Amino acid sequence: MMRSMTGYGRGECTTKGTRIVVELNSVNRKQAEVSLGVPSELESIESDLRDMILALVSRGRVSGRVVLQHSSMSRASAIAINEAQAKAYRLELAKLAKSLKIPDNLSLDSLLRLPGVLETSEPTLDTRVFRAPVKRALGKALEGLLSMREKEGDNLARDLAKRLTKLRRIVKRVARRAPEVLKHHRERLIERLKNANVDVPDMDDEHLLREIVYYTDRTDI
């Protein structure tokens, strides 16, 4: 089966609220080359992903990228309340209200707005969760890439077959005309010799035959 070296494949997979997208493009190259862009979370498995590609692609340059599209829920910040800080604020504000002889009516909403009471932090991603899904997405992308390369190869094979068929017909026509062309050039050469008042050698003369062949070879049939 003939395969083209150009193709495209895309694979997707979703896990833990994160959408994984893998895209692959391949172009002509004598040897197999892989250029893969992965997010920092997946650098530990980049070598494995390259090996997956090279196991199925023996020629051509493959360029690819892996994208992690996190949902708002998967990237929601972790929230924690610093209870000790809140109590310290409450105690000091109560003392201040008593000292100033004003109502102590601090609300929870106001307390949560004070610095250090409400703490947020970016979630820590467990990259191990993405390893298997990323490989599944890459497998789908490779499947699409190879399928397109096979289709392109089939198209090339059909085109070459048509060209070969046409070439064979041309060769047959040339082969049929060759004796006539040789006879035509022989007659022209003899006519030129006669016009130049040169004795015409015998038609079986080896030198004359060589000249005819040389002349025919130099002429566009």
C-alpha cells in the first residue's frame, strides 16, 4: 500500500473536567522527525508521546501539539478561612467598640473582607491523571493522520497508474511509427546525396545505415 507523507489528525479526550486536544500534521521528509509541543504539566511524558508517534510513522516530519483546556470548575481556586485571624480581628474590634463606646455590630460579611481572613490558592493538578487520557487522544490523532496518509497515497497511486497507462499508449504509437520514420529519413538522406551529385551507396551499405540511424536519433520522432 502506498502512503503519502502529508496528513492531519486530531484526537480529543475529557477527564476530571479538563478537555485534552491533540493535533498532528505531517509533511514530506526522508527520515522520521517529530516536533511536539506539550504544556509544562505533561513534560514528564513527552518522550513517551514521541515514541508512540515514531512507532507508527517511519518517514516524514510530524509536528504536533497537546492542549489542556481546563473548565472553570477544574481550575476553581481553593478557599480557606483563617479562623485564628478572624477571631483576633473580632476580639480587637470588640475592644475598640467598647473603648469608643460605640455599638459592636461587626457583620460576618465585613469580617470576611478584612485582610488575611479569606485565603485562596490555585489548585494543584495531579499530572498523573492526564497521562492515560493524553495517550488515548494521541492514539486517535495518529489514527486520523495515518488514515489521511493512506487516502493521499491511494490518490497518488491512481494518478501514477493513469500516467503509466498513457505513457504505454504513447510508447506503442512511437513503436508503430518507428519503421515509417526510419524509411522517411533514409529517403531524405538519399535525396540530399543525389542533389549534391554524390554517388548513392548501396542500401545495404553499413556506413549509410549508421548515418541514417544517427540522423534518426537526432530527430524528434
